[in-house]
Amino acid sequence: MVQQILFLLLTAGVFGWAFRQFGRIRANIFLGKPEHIVGDASARWKNVVLVAFGQKKMFNEWTPAVFHFFIYAAFLLTQVELVEILIDGVTGRHRIFAEPLGGFYTFVIGFIEVLSLLAFVATVVFLARRNLLKIPRFVQSELNGWPRLDANLILIGEIVLLVGIFSMNGADVLLQRIDPAHYPDTGTLPVSSWLGPMLFGGLEASTLAGVERFGWWLHILTVYAFLLYLPFSKHLHIVLAFPNVYFSRLTPRGEMANMPEIMNEVKSMMGLIEETPASGDLPEFGAKDIFGLSWKTLLDAYACTECGRCTAQCPASITGKKLSPRKVVMDIRDRIEEVSANLATGDAKFIGPASGATTLTPANYADGKTLFDRITPEELHACTTCQACVEACPVMINPLEPILALRRYEILTASSGPSEWIPMFNSIENNGAVWQVSEGRTGWMGEG
């Protein structure tokens, strides 16, 4: 009974706190501008099945994809055993599904054990790839500090979780022979049936019971720790990859979003629409901070796995330019977290001086910083808009969107940018072509 009460209090506390943190993430995502998502729902669900569930784009690189699939499949299937653990914890029962399901239960738990063993191998491989083999995309500067530690902590946590599973199952196999009334028969399990006797054979029943409880609590505590840790980790993609893939754009890769103000101005110049009288306020083109980006772009930032496939495929990065699409996405997420933390304080010092407000809100927020404090013009100018990063991302993130938005702000609103670009822009505005010619681009049509 004491264990049940402790379990219920712990579970209520963990889920309550996690609910608040995931609510915070949702609120942070909607700090971005509204964006109306259009497109065929069936095509979106197809992407979810193939890309999010099926890991389709991961298999562009077979070696890491296979090992990642081991961990991914084990993660999905162990939720079945986790459900049983939760029910056992609430009811005070032990392996409540074992007797009703019989042989099917043996098959399911056995399959989970095989996947768990493969996941252990994959975890060791990934730790080696990150820390010993020094794979190039895992040693770039944007991963220094917390991002590198974050990746290793999750892999170590995976090993701890597997220790809990096999300690619980291994001791349980032996206890079934000693006390079948309290420990239901699970059948012959492919790993624990030999690992249990090998590790715990010869121990007394009381000691085995302690090992089993140790494994049970280690398993559930590791799961709860992971749930609490998830909102602060790159592994938030485990949750957000699915909606991110669903809401990803269905338009062709090379199609860029038009700016209505610019488009209408051009149409007016060409006589396609009536010229509208100019208003006193100039519109702000592009984005200088997270508030100017769409909520979908902020969702992209939180869904990033930090795998670096985008940067590894980026021709600018490959040729030594400063641009790293992964860093751009990570910088956006870090800026969201910074703004969110400041908003949570309610401190009036973050209210913009021009707003005249006394209560801090996202609409009047101003801390004197922007995304340009994190993402340099040199990075933005190096992008060739080739879409290689978009094509490479396994969860369909679009790093090009914020890059374009920041460049548009720099050129059109801040009237800045590389000096080499200015003559080109002037020529396009005056002649409709990138070359400085004496006549308009269509001047030849009046000849003869």
C-alpha cells in the first residue's frame, strides 16, 4: 500500500509538471505570426506515416538509420510494457496482463526484449560515433557545451532504462519458480530467461525480490525523468516531429512565399491592378526577431533533432562558408527560450518604450536584442537557396524560411546588405533586369 501511495503521488506530480512545461512550449510556438496551412490532408497523413513513423528520410544514410530504427522501435514497443507498469503501480498488482494474455504476452515481452537488446547495441554505437569516431557533423562548434552533453545524457539514460528492464525481468524469471502465486508465469523470454539465471542465480528470494523492485522502480523513474527532461532537450522531436511533418509545406521545394506588399506594388507598376494610395506607415518586410517568423518556423525550431544532416549537405558549409543551417535553427530555438523566460518574469523593463503599456505582453516585448545578435549577416549571405538543407532534414524542417525572412528584413527594411548586391537591386527596380542597361528590359519591343 505504501508503494501504491508513493507511486500515485509521484505520478501525479510528474504528469502535472510535464503538462505545464508542454503548455509552455505550445505558447512559445504561437509567439510567431499566424500562418494558414493549406493542402490536401491525405497527403499530409501520408507524410506522417512515411516520414515521421516510417523514418523514410533517415534511410538516405543506411548505417545510422538502421541503428536509429532499433532505438526508435524499442521506444515505441516498450510503451506497451510501460502501460502495464503504470497499471501495476496503481493497482498494486504484478504483471496484470500475464495470465489473461498467456502466450501472446510472452511474445510481446519477448519481442520487446529483443528490440531492447538491439537498442543497447545501437546506443553504444551512437556513443562511439559522437565521442570516439568524431563524425564531422557531430563536432561542429554549434554543438559545443549543452547540445553535446544533451545528446550524451539521453544515450546514457537509454542504457539506464535497459538496465532497469533486464534487472526487473531477469529477477522475475527466477522468482516465478520460487513463488508462482505472486509472480505469474511469463513463459520463456529470449533474453531474461538466460540472463536472469546468469546474473542472479543463487540469490535468496528476498534478494531477488529486491532486485526485481529495483529494476521496476529504475525503469519508471528513468521514464519519468525523461518526461521531465524532454521540454529542455533536443529529444523534444520525439513528440513534435509528427505535427511538424503533418504541417510541413506541400508546395514544390523551390517555391518561395511572396510578400503581398511587394507583389501588389509590382502588379500596380505593370498595370495589372489599380494603384492603391500609399499609407503613412511603411510595412516591415521580413523578420528581425521570432515575432516576425511564422508559428510553423518556430515549431521547426523545437522539432530540430540537431542531427546536422542539413549542414552536412549545405554547399556553403561544405566549401568553408560560415553558414550552418542547423545553427540557424538552434539559434531561433535559443532565442525563443530567452524571450519566453523574460516574458515569464513580467518585468516592466522588457516593455518597449514606444508602447506606452504597463503590462508586459508579447505584443509590446522589447529587450533590445534580435535574431541578428545570434545569426550574423555573413551566415545569411552565404545561403544559395539551393534547398539542400530542406531536402536533407529527416523531420521536414525548412531552414531556408527564416534565412529568407531575415535577409528580406536586412535588405528591404534595414536598407542594408552586401555592397555588391545594391547595384543589382537598383537595376532590377529600374530596368527589370540584374544588368545595368540604358533601357528598360522590354524596350526592344517598341522597335520596328
